[in-house]
Amino acid sequence: MKAQRTNWGTEDTFKYEICKEKYYIPIHFHQFAELVLMLDGEMKVTVNGRTEMLRTGQFTFVFPYQAHSFQAEREVFLVIYTFSPSLLTDFFRNAEGKAGEHAVFNASPMSRQMFVDYATEEGNFARESFYAVLSCLYMMLADFSRQVRLVECSYDSHVLSRVVRYVNDHFAEPLSLQSVAHEVGYSPNYLSHCFKISLGLNFCTLLACIRVEYAKTLLTKTAKSMLEIGLESGFGSERSFHRQFKNITGTTPGEYRTQRSVQVTMHRDDEHEQYLFPDTLDVYRETRKKQQA
């Protein structure tokens, strides 16, 4: 289980990972929207308890706060895009309290080509403007809207959003289900029910997930010691930090620090009013060259 926190960096964030491996991510959730484009292969995708098969040329679109997992039996080649819902404000406003009837859908030839061209083959995300990113996302939404019907969620997404926001802001403090329930104005039993229905986890796991995600940011962006990171992330000791980090991610903090996938984060260039990416597609290009050799 793992969780991802949204608000490091700019509000409007878009990043991606290019993966060519036997991909496995246990059940997790985050405040970002997530889009996966399968370039080659197939894998199981589970969103809110519903399992589907994602195959070559298909997207899966995960809304913020939806519990989901990925599991491939063999090596797959895919791109994972995560982005702030503020990039698609109108869509998520209209979809509030709803979710897609299913998460997997076919990418149209034009949509697929746009994502491949911009995100991988030519590396244009490293050079193009914010509007090029939006054009890809809206093309994906056109495919999604034609194939997927929105249905009412079986849980109160407003409650979940409020609780997760509060825990995100206070995770470094001593927190309990009772204290959080008091702060947000709901009973502990009701919050437990919401967690179980929507995320399939309890409050302690939710809190540990959010703390681990913050620790992951410190591991990759600072040179702080394990003890410093553990304490700053809200863990009571370095031992507790190591144990819970491995329980949630399947790897130790030290291993995580040295074994990172290629990630690209969009940064705001206020002077030119654009969102630009550093060019980090060398790994992808080398993989493509080996495939074509």
C-alpha cells in the first residue's frame, strides 16, 4: 500500500514515468489523477475493487482518491502520467462524487499518437508549452467520455477528501482516528466505514501511507539522514520509519533512494507563462534503440 501527496512544488503539476519491467504496484491512492498508456503488453488494473485488463493501445484513468493497484505477469512497456486535477478543473467539477463505470478504455489513434509524440518519441514535453500538455489531456478525455459512463460513488467523496486534506496538513503531529474525527466533525465509526469502503484500509495505514510519501520526497530531493527523514515525516523513531516504509513500499528507504524510475516534473516558468520539463528521456531513447537494433 502506498499513497502520494500532491502539494510539493507548483499547484499545476504533471509528471510521468516510463517503465519497461514486470510492473507491480500494490493498492494505493493519491490526490493526483493518474493516467496509464500501455505501449506494449498487458496487466491487471484494479480500481475501487474492480479488476480489468489493460492491453496495448489502451488507457486507464484513475480519479483522485480512488484506491487502485497494478500487476503485470510479464514485462510490459508503459507510461504513467500523474497530474493535478486542477489541470482539468471543469471535468473534475462535473464528475464530483462520481467515478467511471470502468477504468480501462481504448485510446484513439490520434490520442495515442499525441501522447507518444509528446511524452516519449520526440520528448516534446521538454520543450512545448503548457497548452500542448492540455491538448493531450483533453484528447484523452474525448476518448474517455465516448466510452465510459460516469456513475455515483458508493462512498462520500467529500468526507474522504476533507480527512485526507487534514491528515496531509498534520501528518507530522501525533494523530489518532479520534482526534481527526473530532477536527473534521464526524464520528470515528463513520470515518472507519468510509476508509474501508473507499480505500480498503484503516486510519493507521492511511496515516502511515501519507507519512511514507512525504519521506519519499525527502529521500529523493535531500541528503538528510534516515533518522532526520523519519522524524520529520512523523515517525517516532528510525526503526519505526524503516519498518513501515518497507511494509508499504516493499523496499527499504535506502533502496528506494538509489532505485528510482525516470520521472519528469513540470515546473512553472512565470516569465513566459509556460510549464516546462527538463529533458530526461535518454533512458527511453536508449531502450528504443536496443529494441530496433
